[in-house]
Amino acid sequence: MKIRLAAAGLAIAMLTASASAQMASHAPTMVSKQTTSSAVKTVAKVNGVSLTDRDLLQEMYSIFPYARQHNGFPKAMEADIRKGAMQMIVFDELVYQQAKRQNVTLPAGSMDRALYSFRKQFSSREEYQDYLKKEAQGSEQVVKDRLRRSLIIDGYLKSEVKDKSQVSLVEARAYYDKNRTRFSYKESFAFQSISMMPPAGANAEILKDAKRRADEALHQAKATKNYQEFGLLAEKISEDDFRVNMGDHRAVEREQLPDVIVKKMLAMQPGEISDVVQLDQSFTIFRLNGHLPAGTRKFGEVKDQLRQQLQKDKEDRLRAALDVRLRKGARVEEFE
């Protein structure tokens, strides 16, 4: 569970051990200092319960936290961020109301632990009291109510979504066997390059000079003994875009490389350095770091990541289905 409460102008993220993977704030009335100077505006009602522009802004910050450092949201993204935040705060309220209807209770001691964890975020008792005064009407009970709401929402989502999203090793294996093509990979080569790249339309004299510089670079490249030394040389003298990353192209599929490069790489061993290769008007030297033939990843290599992905997909489906179910019969109003 993640709860965001503002203090001294910064939102404080409080994570409890019971549900640290939850993404939503679940805290509609917890605001930032940036919003305290203006009147609260209702942006939505869920069965008559008001959600405010402060609730919405907090969730927008949750979706795009960089807005705090960049004085706002990117204009091209703001509408989508607002829409997503609105959907989230409405969903939270629907979940909370449903949990109350089902008389969901909290485990013994969970409120005390949550309140203790939250207080620890403040550097002093005075800072905490200042927070209470500015953001909680001077009452610790307001904070407790917000924490309780968050814990109830997280508890309900855990039982209705998280716990039901678990994927066993047997299920993951069955998916793997049925979708083996998803785990296949094409032949690829990992390499670094050093290139001399004359401008387009360069005359014979400029091309001759580029070839001369490439020959000099080859002499230096052949003297390098490992990935690091070749990379540092690439950063120093190469003219292609990969120079900023030690000349490293990572793994490139065979079909994406020119035939002349593939032919040379097939004749090389990892660690070997090619001669100068001319490609159109550029002159390139490359160091082969690895050759990976086409194949299929074994289940043991992918099982952990596969289970995580299948669980996430299942969780997303269950959350979406829960949202649809809770909205049926609910009165949801959204305002500009």
C-alpha cells in the first residue's frame, strides 16, 4: 500500500509491509502544498461522495511524479494523465464503498503499525504537528481515517485481485509449452564499432582522407586488448552514433546487418577485430563480442519472468472486471 501525504511542500510516500506493490494512493483528501492556497473543487461524485481536485492532482502526481520537478505536466500528455487519474480515484472510492458494504475489517494492529510508519516520515514532532495543522485540520483522527481507508482498499484488492492473480509453476509451464514461438530468438551478433563517416556527397579527396584515418584507427584498434579498451578508443575517435556507448551495438539480428558484415563476422571469433570495411561512403572497424545462433529459451531461463508477467496480466484483467462490476448500479458523476 502506498499513501501520499504532503508535508513541508513534499509528498511523503509511506509503504507498509502488507501491500507494498499497490500503485494507487487510495487517499482522496491528502494534498500537496501547491494546492492549499485555493478553494477545494469537486471533480467527481461517487454515489454522492465528493472527490476533489486535490485528490485528482495527487493521483496525477502518482502517475507522473516528474511533474513536481518540472513545474507541471507535459501539455501533450496532461489530458491522458488526468483521465487516468480520474479513473483511479473513482475506482478507489468504488472499492472503498464496496468494502464497507461487506463489512471488511482490518487485521489487529495494522492501524497502529501504519500510523507508526507514517509518523516516522517526519524529522521531528514539530514537523508532524505542522502537517496536522496544515493538512489534517489539526486532528490526528483525520490522518487515522485516511490511513484506515487506504488499508481497507488495499485489503479488499488483495483478496479480490492480488490473491486471485497467482500463477503456479504448472500453469506457467503449460503456457510455455503452448506458446513456444514466443520464446524463440533469431540469430544475432554483439559487436562494437569505430567508424569514419564523411559527409554525404563527399568528393574523392575527402573519401581518401577518411580511409586514411580509418587505417590509422585500425592500427590503434588492433592494439586494444579487451572490450573496455576498444570502447574507450571508440568514444575518442569514432564518428558514428554508437561512440557515446563505447561503440557498443549490443545484439543485432543477422537480417538487420549488411551481408558483407555478416560474412566477416561468421569467420571471426569473439574478441577479434575486423579490418576496415567500406559501407557506401563510410569506413568501419568492428570488434565481435558474441555470436548467438537462433534458438528457443528454455523454460528454466524464463519461468520466473513468465510467471510475473502472467500474474500481472491476470491482475490487470481482474481489476478491469472489478471496475466494470462495481460501476454497475453505481452513480458516478464527473465534472470539468
